[in-house]
Amino acid sequence: MHQVLTPEIRRHKNFTLYTVTSTFQPHWIMDKLSDILARAAQRSQAAARSYEGEVTPQEAFEILKLTPGAKLVDVRTRAEWDWVGRVPDSIEIEWNQYPGNIRNPQFLSELKARLEPGALILFLCRSGVRSVAAASAATEAGFAHCYNILEGFEGDKDGDSHRNNIGGWRKAGLPWTQG
């Protein structure tokens, strides 16, 4: 066990690691978190993203379990939350409004009202596209630790143009509710 009372930001040559340590977490947990964030940073750099990293749904879930204060922001529409499903304990802020699929002009002000700029934020949408835009906008607005969740909630379409069969939060068997 080790004790560090504050979040720690480690700046490396090619990426930044954001770790939170606790008096109740052994070194192997912190090593696991650091490994996840390092892979995420490498993916983000490879894709030339402006935000800190890109994580798989499984990695996002691990981050939420390992990092006190990490938040998942679901940027899908109200209709998607109601009809497709929700991630428990997520913060729901539409990137595009329903109906009409019009960009939510209040997105950043809603985000700023609900989260601190230093929070570790994981952005989720249906398939990992809107969450890229949300993570980029949040980074530009001063949120330092933004991550896109690859594959999104429903994943990519399969050969029959159906979702939930290839990748995604639901396909990974991670917690969600419907109704």
C-alpha cells in the first residue's frame, strides 16, 4: 500500500498520465491505471487527437472503478438514453439535441456547471464519433483530462447494418439499464 493524498499528473515526452492515488490502493492498482492511460494516450496520438486519450469500453470501466472522481459523460440524445439504454451514474449531456439532431449550444456550459476542469472525463456516444467531438471541444474549453470511449455504447454496424454485435459498452457486458 502507498499513500498520496492528491491527484498526480506525470508529463512524459509524448503524453500525460493522470493518476489518482489513495491510501487504500496497492501499487499494482496504480500500475494498472497508468498502463491503461499510457495506451489511451498512444491511441490518441496515433489518431492525431487533441485530447488526452482513447479508451476501450472495458478500459473506461476499469478507470471508473480505479479512479475516485473520474466521470463518464454520455453525450447521446435523450431519445437514445430513453429507448436504447443508460449507463448508471453517468452524467448525461446531449451533444446534439433531439428532435432535430441540432448541436446543443449549451453543451460546454452544462459541462462546466457539472464538472471541474481538472476532472478525468470519459466521453461516450453511440459509436464513438460524437464523443470525439465532445472530448475535443471540452479540451479546447480547458478541461485537461478528456478521453473518448472507442466503440461507444452500441458499437459499429455489422454486415447486416445492425449495432450491438461488434464492440461497444453493451456488447462488452458492462453495466447499463433500459426503460
